[in-house]
Amino acid sequence: MRLTAPLRLLRTAAIAASMALGTTVFEAQAQPADARMVAPGVPAELAAARRSQLTAVAYDLALTVSTQDTVAGTVTVAFTRRRGGDVILDFRGLSIGAASVNGANWTDAAAAWNGHHVVVPAARLRLGRNLVTLSFTTPVASSGAAIIRTRDASDSSTYLYTLLVPSDANLLFPCFDQPDLKARVTLRLTTPPTWRALANGATTRTDTSAHSVTHHFATTKPLSTYLVAFAAGPWQVHTRREIIAPGGAPVVTSMFVRASRAQEAESDTLLAMNARALRWLGSYFGVPYGFDKYDALLAPAFPFGGMEHPGAVFYNEESFIYRERPTTSQLLGRQATTFHEVAHQWFGDYVTMRWFDDLWLKEGFATFMAARMQAALEPTSNAWKTFYLRNKPTAYGTDATAGTTPVWQALANLDQAKSTYGPIVYNKAPALLRQLEFVVGPRAFQAGVQQFLRQHAYGNATWQSLLAAIGGAAGRDLTGWGRQWMLRPGMPVVTQHVEMANGRITRLRLAQRPAQPGVSGAGAWPLKVQVRLHYPNQPAVSLPVELRGDTTVVSAATGRAAPAFVFANEGDYGYAIVLPDAMSVAWLEQHIASVHDDFLRAMLWGALWDLVREGDLAPARFARMALRALPGERDEQLAATLVGRLVASVSRYATPAVRDTMLPDVERLLLAGAHDTTSTYGERKSHLDAFVALAQRPDAMRQLQRWLAGDSAAGLPLRAPTRWAMVTRLVARRAPDADSLLAAERRRDATTEGQRLAFVAGAAAPDSATKQWYFERWFRDASLNEEWVTSSLRAFHEPEQQLLTRRYLTDALDTLPWIQANRRIFFLGSWLSATIGGQTDLDALTLLDGWLAAHANLAPDLRQKVLQVRDELERTVRIRSRYGATSVAPPGSTGAPALRTPR
């Protein structure tokens, strides 16, 4: 199948239009001697050359935006040129028009553009200060453009917002698109007269005419290009005065929201939450918020959780406005996202990584500081438990694969920066910062971070400079630590080995090995952990231990009373998959509910789940543990996690025969949990959601239909998102009345979000014509918002329909280079996870491995992404092969034989 890129269609149309006028958008270009410098993207060599050539960059940018597909603009780029040679600007919009250099007309500017870069000849430049002015056009689209357009189905309004990270600033306007050429930005935005606008700088004035209004924004502090932002449309604006700096005076902050959803938005709560985070972080870092104003936007169809533009933070509207009562996990997630984006105002905005190879420096720090802030501001939230549940399983799930990467990821071209995004920088990196803080101590860690921020204010830095600052404050050299954790790919697996005699420990040994020796190489990681010896009727013993070799004997444990269980990562300070010993597993299987510490209990369940994923514990045995424990589990977050693992153990890791045997018990538990009025709303909702997702037997199908006929489910109010989940499940199972229920729900929920969810439900239909229609539309329809595509992927690749969707496996893999070039940063991971994750058997694994073998020249970063997702399919096949139908334990049985001694 030949795939047509939406952006390519736009550019082709622009070329055709210009040719009709007797001109061309770009033709033969004058290039410098080294053609590598003007290759697509931003080559690292070009970035390095400009870093030494240019300084004091500023952009004066004027844009005219409306409901049209094209935006016209003019930019004046000011810079100081420190040495000779051509100056190369980056731009891949639609056209280049009139231009001047230092006040002189530049008539051949369009010929100096090769579709990726504009080469300003050295002969037109001088040493010192230069001004280059260019007029240009750039596309506006629902996806594939720097300016995203959304239309509100409720009132037909059009809204625009930018999203430039990591490499789309040069799609918006000609610039030096690299993070270490920070610039002051002055923006003028001309819009339809009824529109309001938001940007990094404060509005200084508006000029109104009969048909338009021009919004003038103040010049910003120095910004990296990916942080430039604006939004325009008929937004409702909620204003509130907040103190955003420790000891400061109240200042005006504003929340921009779609008019149709303004009444639903908790704008006061959200602005207060942002301001609270700004104050706390200003105090912790010893540096107050460093930009001139702080506003926020709830962006519709936003492909991320949030984006940290200074002065104009964008949040995902659907994650911040709830269409049904939110659970505690959702509220904590919204708060964590807010704290993450606010933390970026220091790590990412105030101090920025020099190049995207150090992406972790902003993303890892933002996640870690969000948790540290949550722990300080919400002491009862058990923030480190949330941090563990949200980060460690995800990090381990990627870092233990053959496709893992170092935290610092070599990057030859900015075009590849999308591949650096993922669990390694978002989940592993913050976990390593928690380990680092444990190693050096909280005071030295904070002092080092403060020194780092002061040293690099409004500038750029690397991981080496961060570790030097923290190491200096701690009085220790962290170079070796950094080599092992920043530059070495992979992670350790730690196994526990307990020897006892006469009721006493004679030897406690911790063995460390790489999860992927072929990727990580030999040798141990430096690791500091806290080992817990747990006793049911007396205080536990906690032993700090440093692991420096392949085997560490915990000498402080020798001679102590035999514990009920041992756990070698109490407090979650260490970064390692810790596999419990058989004695500990046997006790936990019967008594884990008696562990009263919610955080510790969550980690113990995680360790048992790691045994399942390692193939050392039968999925059915784990499922029986969960079935016994869930009725009494009263921690809402842990209950939701455990429900998810119960469903995965039965529906994914268990063979079909085992699944069919256990399904009635699982459905009964989920239904009972949803009805349990002694549980919190969040606990009941997690059970209800799992019942809906798992439903397949006729009784379960009829239950969904009965609920849809009313306004409640299991005694809980039934609102749009859950109603759509039920409809989607009925469509996927080809229920007799699925089509009529889908049509009815479309009529019931005609909102923009309802239209998206209807699109998702349609993707679940188990017929080949529907699958083909969706797959082709994902690529051919330039008006289809990327978030709609992302949302529909898992419904399309429903594992129960894998024989139907397997024909798209190789087609989906063939699109990877195009996806990397044309979709947003998280889309590639979603695409692979849904496509490969929708398969569970050996035939699919063989097909995938055959594709990899046939594509030996696949770009290394794309191969790594495929291998990361392949790991789960390989584990599924291996686990199913090891534990067949014979592994089902009868109710009440321990199923003890289904445990393999960890390696």
C-alpha cells in the first residue's frame, strides 16, 4: 500500500499553486561546500558549528492566523556573528518570499532554500550584529503541522495552538532550531476580531480594525526555540491573582479554556495548584520563577499530558476536565502533571539541556521534583508510592529489553530526537535521581541542584555539569556513578538468597546480574538499597546495603532471627528488578494483606509481578493471590494496579484454556467489587472498568447492555466515558445490537469528545473492511487529528482479533520512518505498543522477527523501539509455553509447584 503523508499533500498543493503563478517554491539552491550541513533536520555538526559561530540571537516574529490552512508570517532574525562563513537557518514550511539582509533586499532568498534550510551567504553578512528578514508561509492542520487546528463540534468554533517540541520550530518559522541557541522572542499575532491570544510574553497592547485584531506580546527572556508558543481562538479566559514567588506580591494569572467547556473547568483550583507549585519550587531551588508572567491553556485534542512553555503552559484538556467523577488516581495524576510542567520552568526552561541527547535532564528532573513536591505539599498522599507505581514498572518494562538505551542517548540529528522520548528519560531517569539523592543525602542533593541552577541561569548544561555540582556539594566524585548510570544501557536484576539454620539467618546474599547481558555487558552497577527483614509480631529490621559487585553478602543480617520475608529494596531507593526468594514468596502468598504499609505492600506485589514476567511464577498462581487479596485491599491506587495485573495474568499471559477456566471467578470478583458500597468510589470504578474491558461471556455482554439502557452501573453513575467503553466492548465482541447501540450513543453524545470516542468504538469492529478503512484513513486523511488516531489504535488491535489484524503487522512496521518524520513524539511508541501488543502467539513473534531480519538497515533508533515492544510479545509466548493448562490451581490451593527458582 502506498501511503500519502498529510504534510506532503499540503506542500505539494503549495508547489502546484506557486507554479501556476509562474514561480517555484524552491529550485536549485546554493549550498556550502559541506552538504551535510544542509541535510534534512538539524545535523549535530550544524548545531555545533552554529554554537561557536553565533550568539545573542533574537526573533521578531509576526504571524497572521485565521481558520485557513496556511499562515503567512515575517521574521527578523538578529544575531551576533563571531566568525566568518555562511549562516544557515532551518525552515521546512511551505514557502519563502521577500527577504532582506542588513537592510538590503535579498532577491534570491527562495533559491537559497532547499526545503530544509536557508543559506545566508557570507558575502551578505558581517562580523558582529546582523539582521535577516524573511517572509514565509507555513501550514495549519489537525496533525502534521506546527500549528494545530481543532474545531469544536458544540459551537463550530475554531481553535489554534502551536506545538514545536522537539524539532518543529523550523516548521513554524525560519530559525536556528537547536536548544543551545536561546533567543529573546517578540511576537505579533493578527487574528480574527473575536479571537483571544496567548503567548510566552505578556500582552502589551492590541490594535483593532474592522476585520482583525493584532496582539502585541512583550519580548521574552531567552528561550530555546522548541519552547516558543502561542494559541488563538475564541477562548474563555479566567483570571486570578496568585503569589507565584516565595514572599512575592500577588500577580495576575490566567487560564484559557474553550468556550464550550469553560463552565466545567475548575479554573480557580488549577491556577491555585500551579501557583502553589511555583512557590514551593522557588523556595526549594533558591531561585524564584524566572519568567515575566504565568498563564495556562487547556488544549483540546492535545497529544501530550502537558507542555511547559514559559509563560504559556499547555495542558491536556481531557485530562484536566472530567466528564465523570474522577478517581483519586486521576486527581493525583492531574496534580502530578501540573507539578511536572511547573518543575520544567526551572529544569528545561530556565536551564535547558545543550542538545536533545540530554533530554533526561529536563524530563527526569521534572518527574522527580513533582514527586518530591507532592510528598512535601500533600503528606498524606503517600507520594513515593505513587511515584513507584507510575514509574518503576514502566521503566523496568523497557530497560529490561534488548532495545533499551542509555539515559544519555547519542543524537546525530534533531530529526531523531523523537526517539529519545520514552520510559528511559521519563521513568528511569527520575528513579535514578531518587537513587542519587539516597546516595549523597537530601541536603547535598538540594545544595548541588541550587548551585547548578545558579551557574547555568538562562543557559544550557549537560549531565556532567549536573553531577559535578551535586558531587561538589556532597564532597564526592560522581564520575564513575555517571558512567554506569548515564552511559551504560540496561539495568540490574537482583535475586535474594537466604540461608537459615536453627531459626537464624546464617547467610543473606544478594546477587546482581544484567537484565540483558548482550546489551549492558558484564559487571555490576553501583547500587545502594535498604534491605528489610520482616517479622509479623515484632518490628522489622532495615539494613542499608551498598552493592558493588556481582554478589554482596549482607553481613549485618547474619545471626538475626529468621524473618517472614526479605525484601531488598524497601523504600524504593534502588533501581533494580528485585526477585524475592522462594521462602518470601510462600509467606507473601498467604499473608501479603497483613503488611499494613501501603507503599511496601505495593512494592511486594510489584516484586511478585516481576516474577510472573520473568517466567518464575505461574500467571494462574498470581491470579489466585490477587483474587484472594482484592476483596480486602483498601488502597485505591494499589487496588487499581492489582486489578489490572489480574486481568493481564488471565487475558494475556494465561493460555486460552487457563483463561476460560478462570474467567468466571475473575468476572464475579470484578462485579462484586464494583457493587461493594464499603469501598471507595475509585476502588469500585477500577473493578467496573476492568469488568467492562474483560467482558466476553454472554452473561457479561447482557450486563453491559442492561447498564447502557439506564443511567447507572453497579450502583455508580454512568456517564459518557464509561458508556463509550461499554459500547466499544460490545462492538468488539460483535454483540447483536452493537450497531444500534453505537448509533444511539452518537446521538446521545454529540460533543467533540463524543465524536472522538465514536471513532474509537468503530475501530473495534471485527471485520476486515472496517479495519482496512481505518488503516488507510489514518494516513490519507489530513484532517484527522493525531489524537483521534492514537485513541483508536488499541481498539483496532484488540488482541481477541489478532488473526484479523495480523495482516497489518508488517504494513504498520513499514510505516515507521514516515511516522517518525511526521507524527508527534509519543505517537511512535503508541503505534508499536498497540500493533505488536495486539498479538500474543508464536506466529506473530516469528513474523515480527522475520521482518526485523529482512530490514537489517533499519535505523538503529527505530530498531530499538521495535525491540522494546517485541519483548512483551516474546515474554507472552514464553510464559504461555511454560505454564499451560496444567498450571491452573483450584480455589484455595497455593499452586506452590508453579514457582521456578530465580536465576
